[in-house]
Amino acid sequence: MKNEEKEFYPDYLAEILLIVFIALEVTIVLALVYPQGIGRQINFSTPYRPLPEWYFLWLYQIVRYFPGRWAFVGTILLPVTAVLILIFIPYIDRGKRGRLKAILAGLILLLSFLIFTLLPALNP
């Protein structure tokens, strides 16, 4: 039996293209046999109520507590303060009882995130 080496073109390329076309055809057949539903139906008689994804829900909830002239506090001041606290946690961790202060700052941020995320889910 002769041990000859295969060349990429045309030997391996033909095998790769055959597998790609088989996989593509199987995918198309499965998509046609088991079509995906379009999701929930839209009721046009109810007013539109936009809600952000869960990871932005806390920001959306904070803005609801600061309407009108106080919108700056809910949209700029509190989120920037939260980010600055996260940035400065390594510096808060230094010194006497620094670890306790850093853990407390992290827990306050985590609890406020959880409260403002779960509040709209409990009280729409």
C-alpha cells in the first residue's frame, strides 16, 4: 500500500467543503422542520411601558425617585458616586480598619443594587 501525502487542494478542501455543506443543510432542514416561535404577541391596545434589562434596572429605578429638578441627582450624581466608590475601594482598604471599611462600602453598593433591581419586580 502506497503512503502518499494528501495535498490541501484539492483533497482536504473537498473534504472540508463536503462537511460544511452537510452541516449547513442539516441546519436548514432543522430550522424548517422546527421553526422558532416569534415570542410574545404585542397587544397594541395597552400603552407602551419600556423597561431596561435587569442590569440597568437599578438606574431606571433611581431616576424614578428623583423627578424634575432633582433628575441630576438620580442620573448623574448617584451613579458616578457608585463608580467612584468602586474605583477607590483599593485606597479605602489601606490604613486602620481599612478592610472593614472596604467591605462595608462594597456591601452598601451591592445591597443598593439589589434593592433597586428587585423593587420594580415586586412593585411594578
